[in-house]
Amino acid sequence: MVDKKIAYEKLERLKKIIEGYKSVLVAFSGGVDSTFLLKVSFDVLGDKAVAVFSSSVLSPQREKEDAAKLAKEIGARLIVIDRDIFTNDDFMKNDRLRCYYCKKDLIKKLKIFKEELNLNEIVEGSNIDDLQDFRPGRKALEEEGIKSPLVEAGLTKEEIRYLSKEFGLSTYQKPSAACLVTRIPYDDEITLEKLQMIEKAEDFLVQKGFSQVRVRHHGAVARIEVAKEELSRFFDLELIDEVSNVLKSLGFKYVTLDLCGYRTGSMN
């Protein structure tokens, strides 16, 4: 349960933090946190808050489309940068620091835009709850001086969802998202084919009405995670057959359902 008074106090703290930056480049994914951050940044700084979306095979096409729509609704300028992650040898090793290498590469590109646009800071949407999870990418953010104003303001995910709803942002109930490579176990080879299989499989399940979906790629096996409250939908034998047939047509040999349901960091 969100304490409304505390949430609004943190919001005011956030506004003062952003105001102190004077101008920002917002690393924008179109998710709950970065959309909220962009909204507040634009409200405080106007055109001196510019959003940047990183487009690559790691992000589903639907996320790119959502990001463009959300930035337009907020009124902020959106820059889309294309990245070829297959050229990053450290990232392609797919060890436990893959997120660190990916963030390092992205930050280099963001800094170029920051200088070209003459903006003071790069900001990103980590919240206070994210500090409890295994996120090697945070080390890259800290090393490169990237600001995390939601963390600085002490905002939790629940508070951000509440305030997003108050602002009328459609993302207030959007499921958590993560790049597609998080569906591939560490040390397994990252390939375009695997990423495309995962994206198509998850797109299909989203179209079937599942809200929170992960399709983990274990070689010939697809391991499906959905929200616990949606597990019972698989009691429908017709749905089971349809899901199995579609995922097998994408290249999986076996299709399994994780009875523990979706949980953050299950591949860690």
C-alpha cells in the first residue's frame, strides 16, 4: 500500500533534483520507470529534456513502437539510435557481466549525443528496488557518472506506478520488461536466430492475452514463464496445443511451462 503523502514528498524531491541538472538526456525504454522519469523531466525542464531510445535486436519491436508513442504523448523529443550488439566481443561472451559490457557500449553513444545537444547530464530510470537485484549494469552507470534520480529521490516501483497513474500515464500498470538476451542462459551462444525465436514466441503469448511473459531459451527447450495468477489458463487443453504448435514452428523441439511462474532474475 502506497503512502500518498510520502510518494508526493518524494516526487517534489525528484523535481528539485532534476531542476538542478538544468538539462538532461533521458535513457528511455518506454517502460514504467523511464516513462515516469521522462514525464517529470519534461514537466520540469521542457525542451531541455530529450529522450533517447536504444534500438537493437535485444528489444522487441513492440517496445520501440511503445516508446515512440509515449514520447509523443508526453511531448518530448525522441532520438532513436541503432546498435549492432554483435560487434561487442565482450558482450557476446555472454558471461555474468554481459549487462555491464552492454551498458558501457550504450553509454559511449549517449555521451556523444549529450555533447552534440549541449546537455548537462544523462539520466536513467533505476528505482530504489532495483538495488536489491543482481544488476552488473549499475556498475557501468556509476563508473560513467550516469545519474539515477529516481534512486536519489528514494522512489520505489510501487510509488512510481502510483504516481504514474496520478499523471495519467498508460504505463502505470505495464509489466516489467528486460532485454531479450536475459532469456538466454549465461555462457550459451547469443545468436540472431535465438533472439528472433524468443521475440516471436513472446509476441504470440502477449497476443493471447498474457500480461507478464518470458520465454527462456534452453537450446531445444522453450521454458515459458507467465504471472502466477495466469498459470491456470494452461488448464485449457486447446490453448496448450496451440502454444506448443506455434513455439515448435518457431524452432523449439520441446515446450515447457515453469510452474513457479514469472520471477525477476530467474536466469541468475
